[in-house]
Amino acid sequence: MSDAAEMALGRLSSAHLANLARAVKAGWVTGETPAAGLVSLVGPAAEPIAAWLRSLEAEGFTPAQIKRLLDAVMGGRERERVLLPELVVSGPDAAGVPTADTYAVVQSLFQEAETEVVLAGYAFHNARELFERLAEQQKRRPALRLLFHVDVPRPRNDTSSADAVVMRFAEDFRRRHWPWTPFPEVYFDPRALDTDAKTRASLHAKVVVIDRRKLFLTSANFTEAAQNRNIELGVLCSSPHLAERVCRYFEGLRGTGQLRRLP
């Protein structure tokens, strides 16, 4: 296989691969099919794919063997999709780099949730639109448990009591980010409210875990800019083992009182 053909085959979408496999099996496509006849099946990769088919037939491959080869490529991709993390980005695309969109991934995860959503975020800004689909999913599935872990910072030069800062944050969160009922279980790290900068700490994690089976780790906060416009990077993986460990980590912090529940 030529380098150009190998690269073209590797870049074909799964849909294009499936189209090509069906066409080869049905006899609609052979090594004699001109590149123009492949455009509707494989798009701009038609020329190198046509050359690849010609080379296979020249080596004695039958249509059934070519289809099995294409099926093997698709099967390998499916196994990789399950085992390997997927790159998720906000911001502009880079040519030749397959990625998924942060906003689309988060919304899709919210819509998939059946039993539990464990979420952590550092910054929230007018997040009502971001959470609307999750609120709708909770209405469809009343048993769905929502656990949010957030940073409750002490505003600069604010000398209010920690309780007062927490109450203002809770009111603001309900008004601007989650105006629906029931309200999620929201937890925070009280160290963020320390007046001493040497002991103050932030809950800076950004993660979404769905049903303890899918895990999305990201640099993106729950703001419109971070989900759509900023350059943000994350990884999405289907790993029940890792997802369970993240959930147990937060459970441990809640159980020992290191994270407290928002009133």
C-alpha cells in the first residue's frame, strides 16, 4: 500500500469506510472504478482509495477479502474508541487533528445520564443554559442524583463571615445557574474562605462523570466562553474503573467533612 493510500484510508470516517465496504461487497466498486465514481462514497479521498483498490486487485485480492480487510479496520477503530481517550477541545479546529467539541460532549453526557452525575467546576458564569438539558434529564429521571462540587471563593477584601459568603453564593447559584427544583447536592471546600492566604485553597477541578462509567476531564469551566470560545483541552473516556475512582475520591472528601454541603 502506498503512503498516500495508507494515509487516506486512515483518515476515512467510519461512515465512509462502511459505505466503501458495502459497495465492494455488492460489486458496485472494483479496481476498475474511476476515482470520480468513489467521490460519493469516500469524499475527497477518492483518488488514493481508487489506487489502493487497484493495487489490491493486482495482488489477487477478491471483493470478499477486501471487504473483510475494511471490516477489520472498522473493528480496530471501534476497539480503540472504547479503550482510548478522545480529545475534546473548545476554540478553533486544527487541520488534520480529530477532536470533539466541549459543549457538545458535555450536553451529550448530560442527556445520557441515568442514575448519577458527579460534576466539579471552578468557575460558573450564567450557566443556566449549560445546565438546562441536565435539568430536563432530571425531570425525565427523578431518581437521577446530581452531585456538584464547586469553589466558593471569598471576594477580594471581603471581611464577611464565612457563613455569609456561602449564603450569598448559594443564592446566586440558584438564581443564575440552577433555578429549577429539585436543587442538586452542591458541595464546597471551606478552605477557600480562609482569610489567611497561606491556608486558603481552591477547588479547581473540572470534571463530569456519568453513571460511574464515562469520565470527562477538562480545563474548561462552566462558562459560555470556556465551553465554546476559549482554547480548552480535555479528554473523554469510557472507563468505569477510573470513573468509579473519581467518584469515590469525592465521596471520601464529603464523608470526612473536607467538602461541605451548600445550604
